[in-house]
Amino acid sequence: MPMTCRYNFTLEWYHTLSKACYNCPYEEQDCYRTDCIPADGRKRPVVVVNRQMPGPSIEVCLGDEVIIDVVNLLSSDSTTIHWHGHHQKENPYMDGVPFVTQCPIHPGMTFRYHFKVNNAGTHFWHSHSGFQRSDGTFGPFIVRVPEEDDPHSSLYDYDLSAHTMTILDWTREVGVDKFVDHHHNDGDNKPETLLINGLGRFKNFDAPNNATIFTPAARFTVEEGYRYRFRVINAGFLNCPIEMSIDNHTLNVISSDGSDFNATEVESLVTYAGERFDFILQADQPKDVYWIHFRGLMDCDERFKKAHQVAVLQYKDAEETYPSSEPNYDSSRRDGKQLNALNKGTEENSTMFVSLPQLHSLDAWDGSLKKVPDFQYYVSYDFYKIDNPHFHKDPLYGFFNVTNPEQQLLTPQLNYISMKLLPFPLLPQRDQIDPKMICNETSVEDKDCENNFCECTHVVNIPLNAVVEMILIDKGYAYDANHPFHLHGHSFRVVAMERLGSSVNVSDVLKRDRNGLIKRNLVDPPLKDTVTVPDGGYTIIRFKASNPGYWLFHCHIEFHVEVGMALVFKVGDDTDMPPVPHNFPKCGNYIPNMNDTNTEDCDESGTFTGIIRKLLPKAYEDNCSTNNKASFMTSELNVLVPLVLLLKLL
């Protein structure tokens, strides 16, 4: 029987190692007190729900209803909450994207999210406003199914809430400070460390006898001889893919982004911001404690700050301590077979790497995999040397006026367009959209966007139920970077992925496809909602646009989407979309007509003015066009005299 599950989320500024932590980490039990957030041992502000980091875990069953009241107690910032992995079928107003599906929730306000849970698996919720996710506004959202509906149920004995791992790249300063420092000055965009379930070892604390202690690491307990399902959520916000492995154990990976595939045993797994993976661990080693390693790649690697973290796999009845080996970045790497490796696709043709299109979905074949799609759309991107006026004002400090390369900011764009949303949400206030307010590649052809900065509300129209093939191309000229992309409202099939070189042009991919050199898995590719693209390569995804609404598609690196690395798919016509909920909040600009000095309404029901409006509407319109009561009252005599004469004649 489906249930209705209610939650109250109170969002506020808080602090790590607050007074609630008492003597943490010197007294480790104090680190687990209510409202204590130890983090990595450094004191800094956080933005959290219910004074928890991660926030409350939502754990429900498929088909349940959830009601979440989000109370914004921030002093000045608005917010929204996105339910990452939930497609909001028939209820797109609950997707939680400001200025796309709703107005922001302003300080002091409460917004109720209410929807039916239609997507099983490992998901999460997070703020979709500014940098709040980077500061702690996120948490698990787990949706379970009955054992008979789980194709992998025979592979594990336990699926415990305590075995959810949530990863976040972590910095010493709040997200907005790091963003502003990087985009307006010479600050870097590299995290120093990682957190696992809000915990991590980073800052050294001096203890008696010249010992060194840390804030506690996350700990996951198993019992010898049993098999456990673990759920991994990457809530990261910077360009920091995470390589994960467990000493003396393998990972039998069974699911990603809520969709099951053939069990694939590997030594390590790479996960990108926004992705989720489930794996099974066989507790078949001697009773002991073992390091679980999380090793940052790309902007977290050995070229920069070597961001890494550990957790502990604790066997029951083993001493609750830490493994004897001291972990570091270099020792966190593990050889052997790897799933979802960085910047590697099917071109590797190696038994040591498993690329996503090589997985075999357990979901049935569907129409999105037909040979020829209804709608094919190329999205290419890179970082461009242009005068983005938000950060480079030509000629004062244009891109090429600035001589310090650390202060030259390259702009990431999709098809040479930066997203700028309207001042009102597209979905609930779609009746206010003028076609001139939105753009796409065709409408900006005369702007020479390859050489000039182009910014607009980038919307791509897709007919309802069309099969869409997106070819995502990372040109890779500016940086050796990586971008995980997330699609709202739909899952997609990952049918192809390949790295062609250190860089690539769109024409190269087009030519390769025309020559039949791109091999698509149109039989059983995995279903996902977040996917990476190899640098200097492409990823091809397929989905059926069966969910009418306005759906965001964006890079899930916070610094990139914040500067416009996104677009919106409008699926179907306005009439195909569910009606706007009753009393749904509206918002927009307030720019009154300064020539209108009298705003008093001249329509006064029951007064002489109201009578004239009914008897002589033309006279009313002619004299009340400016809503100026005074001007109309002056003209009343001009109407009254002929009216009296007319009545006498009758």
C-alpha cells in the first residue's frame, strides 16, 4: 500500500565544529552529537538543512507520495530544491529549478514540494540555487522496490541505510567566495579535500604525547560472510571526478542513476558530479578494518592539490580503530579493471576499462533505440577566449587587456551561447513568453557568436514523443577538462562514447558518422540521467521526449552552470503541459510607468463610475485608459448631461 511521507526541511546558515560539537575531535563521541558537523576539522560557514550535512535522507518505496515543506531561514538568499533523478512525470512544477519550473523561495518563505515517486533507485536532492550545494545543501533520496521487482536481489543479503556514501569536494571557503575569487581575480577553482557523508580527515590536531588526531572518517560496518548493497552519490560541485576503491575487496557494480545493468565486477569505479552508482560488496576478508579510498582526478589530481579522502570498512567484532597504513593521494590509486574511467570510451578496446555503452541494461528495449531518431541535435562546447562582460569589460579590462593569465577567464558555452534565464519561470508563466525573449543557434546566426559573447534564454523545441539523439562533443582545445551533463525530466540511453584525441572539431565527428565509424549500441545500452563526455571526444545519448514541460540540460559542475553552460528543452506544446497548480507563486520584474502618477483604479463597482462603465463602456474606455480616476471624474459631467436628456426623451 503506497504511503504519504512528510518531511520538513529548514534551510539556514550554520557552522562546522560549532558549539554543538563540544570537545570534538579530542573526544570523538562529541563529533556525533546532535547538530555537530565536524567536516574536515576546519571551521567554516555552511548552508544546511536541519543542521545536518548531508541533510536528512529521504527513503521511500516506489509509488509513495512525498510532501516536503522547505522553510528558507537564510538571511538574504533565495533557494529551491531539485530532486535529482526524479522525472516529475505529470508534475513538472515540482522539479525545483528557479526561473524554469518555479520562482525562487525567498527568505522567510515556505514552499511545499508534493509529488509521487515514480523512479526507483539511488537518487539525491540538492539546492539548485547558487553555490548552496557546495556549502552543504544536499542529501540522499533512496527509492526501494519489493524484492521480487529487483533483478539483483539474489546477489546481496542486506541493503542498509547506513551503507549510503555521499561524496562532496570540499574547500576552506564558502562557494560564493571561491567563485568570485576565481572569476574576478586570480583565485583557483581547485578543492583541497573531499568529504564522505560530511566527514573527513584533513586538519591535524595536536594531542598529548606528540600524537596527531583528526576529525573522524566515515565508517561502514559489515559482518563477515554476508553480501551488502552500497549506494554511492557524487554531490560534487567542481571539476573533480572521483576514483573509488576498497582495499582487499572488489566492487560488483549493478546500477547507475536508478537503472539496473548486468553486474560488472571491477577493482575501481570513477564517478562524476551528479552520478550515482550501486555496488555489491562481498565481506569475505579476515575480520579487520580496511581503507575505502576516494581519489580526486582532473582538477583534484597530482598537478594541483591532490584532493583525496578515506572512509573505513569496519568488520563486526574487529577493533574499532583505523588501518595501520597511513593513506595519501598516491596510495589511493588501485590497479585493475575500472568502470567509467576518466576520458576513456569504447576506443580503448581493453579488458582493463569498461565504458558505459559496453554495459548491458536490464530494462527492456524501447523505441528510443530505433535505427533513425526523429530529432538529432549536436551540442558542442569548449572554453572560449571572449569578452564575457560579466567578468571582462572591454576596453577597461577585456580578456586581451588583462596581462596576468591567472586573471584571464575563459567562458564555457554550449553551441557558443551562454544561458540567461528570464526574470520569471518558463513553465508556470509560459503565457508571458514572447518568442523574441528566447533564442537558439538559428536565431543568433547574425550575432557572430564564435567571436562575440552571446547570452540569451536558450530554448530548444522538441515535439512530444519524438525520439531525440544528442551528440555531445567536448572540443578539448582550451583545457584538459571534463564535463558531466544532467538532463531533467528524462532518463537517456548512453549509446556511444569515444575519445578521438586531445581535441576534436564538430566536422570531425560529422565526417566520422557519415563514414559509418561511430558504433552505436542500439540493443541494450544503459539508462542514465547524468553522463560525462571524454575530452576531445563525444558521447551520444538517446531518449524519447515523453514528458511535456520545460527541462533543464546542463553541466553539473557548479561554476560552469552558474555562468550559463546550460540550455532548456521545451518538450511538447504549452497545451500538452499539465495545468499550473492553483495559487502557484508568480514572480517577475517590477518596472512601473514613471509617467503614471496616479495609480488609483477608476473602476469602482456600485459608484457612478461603475454605472457608466456598464451603460456606456466606450465612454468609460476613452476616459479611463490610463486608470486615472481624477481624469475620469472630471469628464463625468460631459457624460451625465446627455444621459439625463436621453432619459427624459424616453
